[in-house]
Amino acid sequence: MSNLKGKRVIGIGEKQNIIVDDQFLESIVDKLQGAGCVFAEEETQLLISEAQSLPDLLKKVEMRTKGIPLEYVVGWAMFCGLRIEVEQGVFIPRRRTEFLVHQAEKLACVGDIIVDLCCGSGAIGAALAATLGEITLYSSDIDPIATKCAKRNVSKFDGNVLNGDLLNALPESLRGRINILVANVPYVPTKAMERLPSEARVHEPNIALNGGEDGLSILRRVVDEAPYWLGQGGNLLIETSEMQAPHVYEIFTSVGLTTKVVREEEVDATVVIGTKSLL
């Protein structure tokens, strides 16, 4: 945007320039602030840059003021430097989960078989493929809306997207051969769901957040099966909360995995890593 005698030139779409006055822009900022958007000015600029027409801009502003997450409104989220497509009904990748990706990167090698369980938009697998290059990637989710979205994000990396229940979605040919198994499973305890921010609680899929009574129901299922799918020296990495980490550590060690917990305070990220021993 640039000043033009009290007005501004707004580029909408690839070729259009629509001239509006400052009052119009301020009205958008005011609407977003009134709806509780903390970064209203920055969001206004983003909505403008993503709109394809003036009516589309007004529609996007209305969606945002109704509390719809910004990522759903613009159709993408930034994750590990990638523009990940998202749509309503698909879990929005969090910045803290970038820590999970970075931990997996440290353990992975070119040519590895990498599986991203509960993949949602496919953000984790896409980020790993973008960094590591030549890998064999499988991303899976039980939700068909998620896998449809994931295909758009991992197809550019020749990734495979599967629809099914956790490890049951994988082909038997992978049993005992997986080098890196990454899972951002739902880990919010059921009773804590009501304390989530409204954007997540109201608009994101419950199936991607609710981890059962203690938040670890789905995690236990993954860990129980993981040793049968990992190759020798293979690694299982799961994001969890700092409070849950001691319990997750015990779950990992109970199936014979050599386990450690890693933590990044800045983004409140906790990852538990389990390694299958070499025979």
C-alpha cells in the first residue's frame, strides 16, 4: 500500500488496483479490533493482499469478525517457512510443532522412510520433505477432510497420503522398516477442551484435539504399535504437553524404547523421542 493524496492504492488479486481512502482501511481495522483481533492492522494488510476483489475482501473481513481463524479465512498457514494450505475442518498447524519437525530432522537421513501420523494438513511431512529432499513419505489421518487437504500439500514432494486409523492405515510392507515415525496426536484431556481458545474450540475439528480422559488415549495406541513398525534404530517422536511428558516417558519406556524428553521454552513445545534398540 502507498499513500496517494489521502488515499491508498490497494493491490487486490494479481492485476487489480482498487483505490480507497484511509477511512475505509481504518473501518476494517476497527471491525477486527472490535472482534478481539489483537493484531488487527497486520491482519488487515494480510486480508487485503489475499483478497481477489473488493467483495471478496469484505467477505473475508466478515468471516474474521465472526471468529473464524485467520488461516481458514486466507486458506493457508505458514509452517517451517512453507505456505501450507488449510481449510475449515482441518487442524491448523501450530508454531510449536515446528520444534517437533526440527527434532525429526536431526535424526533423519536422506532416503529414510518417514511416516507422519495424524497428519492433518500434512504440514509436518511436507516440512520434513522440503528439508531432507529424497525421502519416502507417508502421511495418514482418519479424517477424510484432512487427507484431502494433505494431498495438496505433500503431493509436490511425491508424498503418499493414506486415510485410516493410525498405523492401521499403513501398508504391511512398511512393518519393521520405518526410520522416523512422527505423530502429533490429539493430546488435550476431554475436560480441558472447554478451556481452549474459542477459535480452536469452536472452529477446529474435535477429533484433532481431544485426546480422551487424560489426553493420552490415542498416544498410547500409537506407542503400543510403534515398535512393530520401526526399523532397528528407528525413532518415534510425539508432541505432548510439559505436564504430560513424565507420563508419556513412562509409556515409551514400557514398550522398550530408549526414551528422552526435549523441551523448547520459547514456544512452549515438548517432544518425547523413543528409539528402537539395535539388535
